[in-house]
Amino acid sequence: MRIIVEKDYHAMSKKAALMVASQITLKPDSNLGLATGGTPLAMYDKLIEMYREDEVDFSEIQSFNLDEYCGLEADHPNSYHYYMNDNFFNDINIKRKNIHIPNGGAEDFEKECRDYEESIKNARGIDLQILGIGSNGHIGFNEPAENLNVATEVVDLTEETIEANSRYFDSKDEVPKKAISMGMATILKADRIILLASGKEKAEAIKRTVSGKISTQVPASLLQTHPQITILLDQEAASLINKDELSADCHFEICK
Ligand code: PGA
């Protein structure tokens, strides 16, 4: 595990964008696993800027999003389809046919989950997966629990997540209670993973993610088993990390 601490959100986002761009430079037809939420917004802005400057070309990439709310159609302003179009896809040259996001308006969610998992497999897996993290340690919508899902499944959102995400809705009651989420093995099968976290409200979850112990109560802690994982943080998100608790092969780097 490699932990990189950048000065602030802006520097963290810029480094994340450079890592995504270098992945695409190395392999123009990369399969990218993408995340929504507040955290990756500045990374997407930077990638759009790099696209406009001719520094990165998305024409051959395929994208696979982590999750989508059940019950929200693609054109719903709170759907992750809408978010991705609005914050990223409308401003780059990705081909529409190469965009994959679970369908929150599907009639048969079980089938949708199976088909989604199959589409990742058919594309030969994800080369680079971008993740955010919930303040409860979730990744995608894999919420803390005794058992975690292996593959893409319908999940119940926790109260904490509903509360956290209600900031995007008119009221908490409007937040869907269920979502389709890639499973833990779907995520861990990616060749490379970058987890982004910014702000002090993520500090405790990050401390538990990198602590050298694994628990399904902190789904992100399973990332410690991945051979190519980078945890990219700002100083606030890194503030509770105890270096003595990190596993011996963990690389810890503070950028000026
Ligand atoms: P955030 O969400 O980036 O809006 O904090 C991250 C997450 O819940 O996974």
C-alpha cells in the first residue's frame, strides 16, 4: 500500500488527475472504474482541463461506475448518471457506448446486477479504479456489515450514508434507501486502485483503512490486501494516521 499525503484538496485532485492521465497514456483503451460524490469533482475538472489542452484523449477508454441509486432514472438530477454526464462525460470525448453505469431505473435489479458484472468481465476487467470513501469506511455502497458482497448487488444504505448524501436532495426522505453497487471482489479485481479522501470528517475512516488490520466493519480496510493500491489524501484526511500501526510494506510519503 502506498499512502501519499498532499497539502490540500487541490493538490490531491491534481495528482489524481495526473495518475488517471498517465494510465490512459500508457494504455489508451483503458477501462476506468469511476466514482461519484464530492471528492472526485476537482479531479474531473482537472481531467477536463487536460483534455482541452490536448494532454489526454478519452476516445478509446471504457468507464464503469461503482454504483447507482435504485429507483432513479438516468435523467434524474440526483442520479449518478446525471452526475457523471454533468461533471465529466459531457466535457470530454468518451464514446457514449463505452460508458457503463448500473441502471437505477431497471425493472429487474437482480438481472441488472448480473448483467453489470458480466459487462465488466467482457471488457476484461478494470485497469484503474478510482474510489472515494464514506466517513463510515464504505467504498462504493459496500456499507460496514458482518458480511460484504462479492459481486455487484442491490444494497441497503445505512442511516449514516443516507444522512451524508441528503445534502444533495431537497430532504432526507427523498434519498433512495437502496442502491446497486459493485461488490468487494469486483473492486479488488481492478489492476490498480486509487482511493481519494479529503477533509477531517474522513480522518477516522482513513486511520482504520490503513491500520494494518482488516475488518468488514470498515470495508475500505480490505484494500490493504490489494497489491497496487494508492491512498491519496490531503493533510486533514491523513491527520489521524499512526505511522507505527502501518504494515511493514506500507510506503508513506508526505508531499510539500
Ligand atoms: P464524498 O462521498 O466524496 O461525497 O465524501 C464519498 C463516498 O461516500 O464514498
